[in-house]
Amino acid sequence: MTIPLPLVADTGARASRPAGWFERVVSTTSGRVGAGLLVVVLFLVIVGPVLHEHDPAEVAFGRSLESPSREHLLGTDQYGRDQVARLLDGGRRSLIAGGLVLGGVVTISLVAGLAAGLGGRLLDAAITRTIDVVLAIPSLVIALAIVGALGPGFWTLVVALVVAQWASMARLARSLVLAAVRRPDVLCARLAGIPSWRIALTHVLPGTIAQLLAVATLELGSVIVAIAGLSFLGLGVQPPQAEWGSMLSGARGVFTIAPWLLAGPTAALLMIVTAANLLGDSLRDALDPSTSTISRGTP
Amino acid sequence: MIRRIPGGGGWLSQAAVQALVSLLGASLLVWALLPLAPGDPARRILEGQGIEDPTPAQIEGLRTELRLDRSIPEQYVSWLGRAVRGDLSTSWTDGSDVRTELLRRAPATALLAVTAIALALAIAVPAALLAARFPGRWPDTATRGVALLGSAVPSFVTSLLLLQVVVVGFGWGSTLTRGTISDVWLPAAALAFALAATWSRLLRASLLEALSQPYTAMVAARGASRTRVLVRHALPNASVPLLHAVGLGVGALLGGAAIVETVFTWPGVGRYVVSAVQRRDLPVVQGFAMMATLVYVTVSLSVDGLSRLIDPRLRAPA
Amino acid sequence: MDAGLQVRDLHVRYTDGTWALRGVDLDIGAGASVAVVGESGSGKTSLLKALLGLLPDGTEITGRATFAGHDLLAATPPERRRLLGSVVGYVGQDPYASNNPLLNVGRNVAESWRAKGLRVGAERIADTLQRLAIPEPRRTMQRHPHQWSGGMLQRGSIAAATALAPGLLLADEPTSALDAELADRCLDDLLSTAPTALVVTHDLRLAARHVDMIAVCYAGRLVEVGRRDALLDRPQHPYTRALLAALPVRGGGLPRPLPGTPPDLRAPDSGCAFAARCDCSVPACRSRVPSLVDGVACDAIAS
């Protein structure tokens, strides 16, 4: 349960130069460690299954609940399945689901933000009001309700989390668009009579997308925890498919005799969320100069 | 003396209207799950009552009874009308009254949530004060390290680790809880850990922000001790952001309790809802969503009101 | 001169290596008022903070500073807390920023007593405010800082700073947040409540109307100290002359801003810090640090 701290909406001028804050994020220790952790996790999950010879779904009751060994580095579960293979396979599934969720969230937020910022007062009021209403429902409650309506499964999970998460991102998108609209180049384009859809595409969209994608990357941690949480409850990824949360859930009945089953998924979740948190901290500093140590000099 | 709040009444009625609008909007979204869900509710209900293969006549009869034959707006208005009067309809699987079932389990969840929040505050506030009193020194580094770890561990992992270490390792407590005060500590600690981590990080940052302001330097220049500056001046100023974080934390608990309740078999609303979601028992899920939203909206309203009580600038007419 | 403020060879170095003060000597006789003027970054605020003991942890401070027999720098934290408020008072720059926004003005003023563990009643607070001619103090002190006007609130801050009748009042740009007319009045109030006062300001002209002495600060050193009239009529140090030339004068044409930028305060000390911007520097200026002799620290004009 990670509570996302709101990112301060930035001025459009800085949003149009993502290179500046990217360099500043990487220049801090926490930014470097976070980025390094994220790269390690991504590398393992993408390349790992190719190198690892075990099949994540291969059941062998003769080898059930084996403790870690050379053959099975993280041991085996009740069905004798290799835990390393399941960890890597589950990680891939989590990351694909997380990517889909964030892609959906960013797309919806962009459309809502652009429509609210450029579509006139009435549309803005309607969208803002809708965002407020959705934010009035706790996001995990939305996700639970949607799974309850559609029935558990991979795609339900993705849809549920998109619906649960889009509102706060759309609020950020709207404020970014509104800031961009007040930029001098956009004002000039408006005065020159360029249609607003065109201004949206050429002047507003690029900077807003860059900023939203940056924030979305940092939400990857909390989205993967939500995926794991719902799968843990049996409401997300369904067995026999592997997923970190459902692996932990499966280990629940036997962890007194096979505690090693907790190690892999716990470490994996910890790594990815810590990576996102560290990146988030340094990005907040990079976007908000008032909290950075660079500008807080001596009098 | 009664504390007069300039413009207080006006704010309250305005905020209450806004909260009602939010609730109304939320009710539309929650109700919309019913027509959006695949499958015929009437058939699902009859199947839930044990009728294996309901006849078309039975289904039609139930559809009329549930007003599912009416137009979509009519269905919503009648659903809303019943919901406002407290009628959250009956479970599709066992026909029990949803409101009764939810209210029966609410005290256990409330006990869990309140204990978790109190525990989290009891950890976060001293930790943040200590960190802000010695910024950059070991108490600061230590609390920040633990906080970074704490905000990274999902609550179900914390729960499992607590069960493994405390219950299995030390033999304290039990893996099965009964929803009483003596049992509440472990599940509450599992929930409180992540909250305390997030809150202590936030409060530390707000305290340091307040300590960089001229008014704290002014109080120090009048001979106040560091502790007094920190506790009497910086802490109240830093409490407004914390209050909002606690409000958000209640929202997170309303969903997050489901996970911890399931791990600890805590007899609360969350575990009830998880099993309802698994069975796609929509009235239970909808009733829970409305109840959670009502609680969350009320908490948000109280947080805003409390912030206005603490910070007089928020009471100033804009 | 035991009753006044004496500062001897005060050095302040921040943790980032910046030398904010590089040897300040200053004497203020009991009952006198001094304005410390200079550009921002010249070290005037650091001087105040050093005297108040409010510099950040880890800052290197050497030298001596005494007031009325109290050692301000060598004091232990509890000793310092006893001195602050009752022996040394402090008035800040922005009255809104230097009052706790959550407390009403009365409770902000009450902090002068409560910070030191003393009890205080509403009557006493109202009297304190009354002294600074704040109308209806019993009613207005119930209101919060943001509901007060800037000039009134700054007078409230002065009332709070002088509540325990400290012998020395330190003020950091006390009028920069106020408009000209209020500034004059405020400074008047401030100096009339304080026996001995050290006012940091960048507004030379305002200072000239109120204080007894002026000290000119440049790059962490006092370059010229003198009686107000003498210093304004016959400025000796090239920097003082440049400061005065930069002031607009009626019928005097356009003011001449000072060319160049202040020196890097992290660099080691070598020669007169002003030499690079000075139009009358001689080669010796760049090799020897001039010391304050007869109120001026300049080797070029002395030779």
C-alpha cells in the first residue's frame, strides 16, 4: 500500500525540456541507485527467462517443496515448480500488465487533459467534475468493484487498475496543459489563428507527454504492488499463471515448513518499489527547485 | 469562549454540498457496474438460490420484481432511492441483506483501521521529530532508511513476514484472529508499517521546511530551546500536510484492509468483500463501494475542516 | 566601553567553505546605534546571526563578541538562551514571515516570555503593544498576523523583541518589506525602544536619517566605520564612495552603479577584496589585506 505523493505541477516551459531534469535525476545518488535497480530488474525479467532452463509451469510432485539448491536456486513450491523460473515469468507478466496499465492511464489522461485545457470552459468543468468524483472513491475500492463486476483475470486486472488510477494523472495532465496554454509561444500561435487541435499537437502535446511518461514510470512501483495485491487475493492473475503476489499467496499455507518461498517474490517487489521511490524522490527534487539542495545556499 | 470562525458556516455548507455532489457522482459510477457486468442478474440470483436451470418464466418474474425491465435511468433512480434510505439490496449468492452484513462487520474493520492509524502516528511523529531535530545525523539517517524500506514493502508482504517471525518464530499471537482488541495488534502493525514510513518521510520534510522559515528563527532568537521551536512552532505548522496524508491514508486503508484482513482472517468488511468479489456478488461489492466512499468523503471533509481550524489563513476569504 | 558591544576579529565560515566574515572588529558604545550597510552577500546578515547564535550547525566561528560583560560567542546553549530576548533582542526582515502564522499576534508576542519559560498575562502583552502605539491592542492582538497591515505588524514585532527590555537590539533589514513612509516611522520606533542598536540594511539613505554611526561591509570585512555625518560628507574608502555615488541624487543626474561583481568568498584571502573593482587601487592592494586604521581599511588612500 503505497500512497503516491502528488507531484507539483510544473510550468510548461520546463516541461518542454525533459533532458534537463533527466540529467538532474541521474546526477543524484538516489536517482542513480533507483535507475540502476530498475535496469537490473528489467534486464533480469526480459533476459532471464531465455537463459534459465526451467519451465515455470513444469509440475513435478516428486520434487515438491525442495529447499534452495544448485538445481533450484530458490527451491520449489508444492507442485515442484522451479521458483526462479516462476519469479522471472511472473515478473514479465507483472511488467507487461504494469506497462499496459500505465499506457492506458497516460492515454486517457492526455485526452482528458487536452480536452479540458483546450476544449472550452464547459468541457473543462465536466471533466474536472468527473475527476473529482472518481477521486472521491478510494482507488483500491474502484479496482475491487470492477473485478467484482467483470470477474477476475488478467485483462480485468488491467482495466480495473486503469479505471482506478487515471483520475489523479488526468488532474496532473490538465494542469500541465493549462500551464502550457499560457506559454508565450502558444499565445502567439493562437493569435495567428492556428486551429486549436493543431496547437495541441505541435505545442502542447510533446512536453506534456514527456512529463506524464516520467511520472508514469515512477508509478510503476505502486501499480505492480496493486497487481500483486489483487493477485494475492486471487482477484488478479489466475493460477497456474505465475505472478509475484499469487506466488506469495500460494506460499501462505506452507510457509511454516518452506519459508524460502517468501524470499524471491518479496525481494523482487522490494527492489522494484524501492527503485521507483528513489527515482521519484530525485525527480521531485529536479522538478521543484525550492526543495533542491542546490538552490538552498547559505545567505 | 466559543471559537468563532469567520465565514465558517458558509464554508461548511458549501463543502457539504460539494461532498454530496461527489457522493451522487460516485453512486452513478458504482451503480453503472450492474448494467456493465456481463450476464443476466436475474439468472445469477436464481442460480445463487440453488435453482440449477431457471425457467424463462422464473427469470422474467424476477426481472419484473427487480425492475430490470424498466429503462436505464428509471433503474438508477430507483436504486439510488433505495440506497439513500439505507437499502443496499440483497446478496446474489445467499440472499442476505447487504447492509446488515456490512454493518455487522464494520466495527471490526473500524477497530483495525483506527488502531493502525494510531500506531502509525505513534511511530511516525516521534521518528520525524527526532530526524528533524538532528538532520543529517544518525537518527535522521536511520529513520529515513527504515522509512524508505517501509514504504517499499507491500502490506501483504509485511503481514506474511509478521506471521512468519512473530507468530511462528516467537510463538506470540495466533494466525487466526477473532476481531478483538487483544488480537488487533498484528494486523494493525502490518497496516501501520507502510503508513508510518510514508508519514514520517512527509512530516520530516514539512518540519525541516518550517525550521527554515524566519518565524522559527525568530522564536529561537527570543531564547526558546530547540525542542520548543520544534514541538511548539514547527510541528503545528507541519501538521496540516500530515493531516491531509492521514486523510489519503484512510482511503488507502479502506482498500488495503481487505488484504490484511484476508491474511489474518480478520472478521471485517474487507474479507467479506474479497469473498464477494471472488463470487462476483455485485450488490455486496456495490454496497461496500458506497460505504467506503461515504467514509472517505466524510474523512476528507473533516480533514479540510480541521486544517481550517489549525491554519487561520485557510479561513481567510479568498 | 564595557557597557557597549565589542566585536573582535570575528570570522565565520560556512560548511560549504564560504568565508562570510573574515575578521570583523566593531565597537558600539552603550546607547549608540549603528547601521551596517553593504551589498547582499557582504556578510552583514551573517554578522547578526553569529551574534545571535543562529548560524547553522557546523559553521566555524572564531573571534570574540561581548555585550555589557556577556560573552555572546563563548556562551553555552543554555547561557545563550538566557541572554537572547532579555539581553539581546532581534527584529527580522519580513514581519509576516517572522510571525508564526498559526498563532494570533498576542500569542506571538507572548512568546517573548514563554520562550524563556516565563508566564505572561494578556494585560502585559497589551501594554507592550500599546508602547509601540498600536491602537486597541486588546482587540487587535486577537487577530492573526495575516490580518494585520505590514507596518503595524512590524511594530508588533519590535514590541515583542523589546518586551524584556534587552540592552542590545539587532535588526535585519527591518524596513525592507515596508514602503518609504512606514520605513522611516518604523526605524524611529525601533531606535527609540533600543538603548544600543545594530541595524543591518542595504538602504544607506534611510540609515543616514536615523543612526549615529555607519559601518560599511564588503566581502566579509568592515571597510569603513565612522560617525554618520563624517562618513556621509567625507567618505574615504573607495567602496563607500562608490556606494554613495550609486544613490540617486536630485539634480545630480543618473546614479552611477558600481561596476563588476563581488569576489568569490571561498577563495583564500589575498590582498584587498575590493581591489578588482576599485578605480584607485595600487599594486600593493593586491598583495596585502588592509587593516582598519582610523575607521578606514584602505592602503591606497593612506599612501
